[in-house]
Amino acid sequence: MSGRDGGPWRRRLERLAREFAKFGAVGGVGLLVDLGVFNLLCHFMDVPVVPGGIIATVVAIGFNYLGFRYFTYRERDKNRRSRELSLFLLFSAIGLVIQSGVLYVATSGFGWDSPLQSNAFKFLGIGIATVFRFWSYRTWVFQKLPPHGAGEAPEPFPDAPRVVTGSPGTHGSPSAHGPRGAHRAPGVHSAPGDRVT
């Protein structure tokens, strides 16, 4: 009963929670990739913080697409890959702007560019962008499959008996066939009052 299981709203929230958990699993590994590449570039190879953050995020975006496509949203529509990839890159780019914007304001605007500070604001930017990406990916990129048979026109009266025109010997008069589909022999005419079984 709906009173015991919480009804459709609870089931919907449970599905959303499972989806977010799988999204978070991929995003968590992507975060490690992002931060790993970021620290490698910025603190071991002396790449400036903002360019290094952009490069690291681009690498993580590539990893995340594979994880979302083949793990989080593997059961969703796969028929429009070019559209899917284009939208994924678009929304990922917007997320990149969010992340880089937070990092730029912190480092260039306030001078918070120590390893601890840059990592903290890199992490903050990722968190804000993740909320945006979760909403945009599930809504626009990895779309649900249409209901089974949605593209087929339903039969208007599936239980109605079929009417088939008679053979040439019956002068083209319609003949209603019963469940066994009985036919009259060619040349045999039905007299008034005859009953076809």
C-alpha cells in the first residue's frame, strides 16, 4: 500500500538518490583525476594556477563522460551520440567556467594562491559546478528512453471483428468472419435469411 512504502514520491526520491550516488561515484574519481593533474601541473611543473586548473578539468571531463555514459546512465538513450556529446561538452564548458571563475577570483582577486588555498578554492569550484552538472546532464544530455512502442500507432479497436471482402463469386459483398474465419465457397450465394456461422 502507498501508506507503507511512501507512495510514488518516495520511490522517485529513492531512484534520484541512487542516481546521485552513481553520479557521485564517477564524479569522485573524476575529482581525484582533476586534483591530481592540477597539483602535478601547478606545484610540480610550475604551470600557472588558472591554466593548470583548466587543463586538469578538461582531462577530468573526458574521464567523466566515459563514466557517466557507461556506468551512471548506461541504460539511457544511446541513439543520438553526436547530440549527447555536443550537449555534454557545452554543459561541461559552463561547469569549467564556474570552477575557473571561483579559482580566478580567489587567486587573482584576493591573492589566495598558496597550495592549501588554491586546492581549497579548486575544491569549492568543483562542488558548485557539480550541482550544475548533475542537473544539466540528467535533464538534457543523458535522456531517458521513450516508452516501449511509443513510435507505433496503436490499433483503434483491437477487439473488434475484422471485416474482409468476399471472393469474386459473392459479387464483392462483404462477409463477416467469425472467430474461426469461415469462408463461403466461390460461386455460392447467400439467400435472404441464411446465417453465416
